[in-house]
Amino acid sequence: MHCLAMGVRQDQATRENSCQTDYGGKLLTPLRGGVYAIKCSANGRVYIGATGNLAERKSQHKSRLKANRHDHPELQADYNAHGKSVFAWHVLLYSDSDLQRVRLESSLVLLLKSEGGVYNKTVGSHHLTLEQLGDGLCNTTE
């Protein structure tokens, strides 16, 4: 059940401990996987990621950026230069399917790379380089 899609009230979600809020106060389902983007409005660049737990992954990104220890030096440099206010977290897809998440993440990274607007150098937990992935990853269905 998607808290966002189902319109669960925040007080109800808090009472039931069934949801957490994202940057904009929208509700997220704990332990819910998906594909997400972190966008820098100062330059339009985007980091694309996939995870089995959106809330936890968001927290990791925020704490690493704040501590100046993020794994992506260019993303960290822009965060340091422009501050956190120019960064936004967007959930692109809710999915509990590893395959669906990896396919969409890979396809988006490859598309954005061709336009020069992506922070990613590798894709997924296997850390495949974009060159190793090649083309043909646009099928996001199982």
C-alpha cells in the first residue's frame, strides 16, 4: 500500500508508525523500495539511485553529504558549493522488484549520461560502469 497514493493522513500514519515523511512532508512507506533522483536545481544535474528501502537510503545520502563524505565527489562538490537548499529528493518509482528497479535506474542513468546531466559514474550495487552496461536496458517491466 502506497501512503502517497492512498492519501493516508500524516497523523494516522504517525500513530500507526506506518509511514515516514520525505523532504517535502510527503509520506513514504518504510521498507519500500524504489528508484529515486536527487536533483540539483543550481545546475540541473541528477543522481539516480535504486534501493530496497527509500527512507533509509535518503537518510544515508543526507548524512553523508552533510558530513562531506559522499561517495560521488561531483555531487559532494555541488552540495558544498550551493548548499542543501538547491537539492531535492524525488521518488520516481515505488517497486519491490530488484529487477525492475535496476532496469529503470540503468535506463535513466544511460539516458541522462547522453545528455551530460547525471552525477552517476556507475549503476547499481554491482558498480558496473556506464560503458560496461552499453545500450538496451530500457525494458522496465519484468
